[in-house]
Amino acid sequence: MGSVKAGNISKNDYILFKDSPYLVTKTEFHAPGKGSAFMKCRLKSVVTSNTVEFTFKSNETVETADVESKELQFLYQDGENVVFMDPRTFDQAEVPMGLIEDKIGFLTPEMRCYVLFYQEKAIGIKLPTNVKLKVIEAQDAVAGNRVNAPKKPVIVETGMEIMAPLFVKTGDVLSISTETGEYLNRVN
């Protein structure tokens, strides 16, 4: 197991907190004029999916969790789990929905992504930096509404709603950032 100074913890790191693995979902570094600097972290348990907030002193040492990643293919989503398969061995891995709920809208059939494992148990996924999704529903642009790069809601093939420029139509394929969920560009 490795370690890191708390001042260097960043979003999407996996750390051990109270002897249990947690995903860092948010960090805020504070360096007050008086006193020592500290890092406020929002942590999500990979065991229970509960979220806690904790403040570390910036010079405190924090253990990192030994997380392995394997490239797997998305198969399907059932009630509480998302199922992935190794295309070489056909072994399957289930990731609990609570651990990846914010990433479900980016998964398309047969998509390859990295599944993260801690002690041989699937605890999360790492998506590509952007994905291409087809628009299945988009309202027509309203004439005259052109000030300050306006956007409209569109629904993509996975059922996720994103904000896209007014020129986007049903049938267009869009590149979308998996980090922010924002429209990047039109592909076709």
C-alpha cells in the first residue's frame, strides 16, 4: 500500500479511511493566513456507498488503496448492479449501482471501459474522457433566441439529458465529456 500527503489528495483517488476503502469525490484545499493548511474531502465508501466529509491536515499521511483496473466490456444493467465482461475469458464482474450512479448515462452496449477492483471486488469504473452518443430527442430551435450561445436540453440514446447548442437535431451524434457531462462537439 502506498501513501500520499493529504495536501496532494485529488478527486477520483482511492484512499483508506478508518481501514476501509473510499473514493474521493470532492476536495477543497484551504491555506488560512494563520494556522496550518488543510484539505476538506468528500469521501464515498466503496463498501456501503455512504458519503462522509472529513478534513485532513495537509501534512498528514493518508494511505492509498491498492486498486487494480481491467479493461472490460459493458453488458447490461440489472436492478442493483451493472454487469461487465472480460471479452477474452468471458468472466463477468458486477459493480454495484450506488458506486457508479453518476456514470450510468455514459454506458452504451459493448462499450469498453476500465473496471476498478479492490481485493478482487469490483468497486467502480473509469470511463474514456469523452463518449459519442446519438441524440434521440431534440426540440426545434426557436427563431430569434441567439444571444450568449444559448443551449437547449436534448436526450441521448442512453436516456441522459444534456444541454447542447440550438443547432443540434435528432439523429446527430455528439461528443460528450464524461468528467463534466457537457457537450463538446457534433461528430457528424
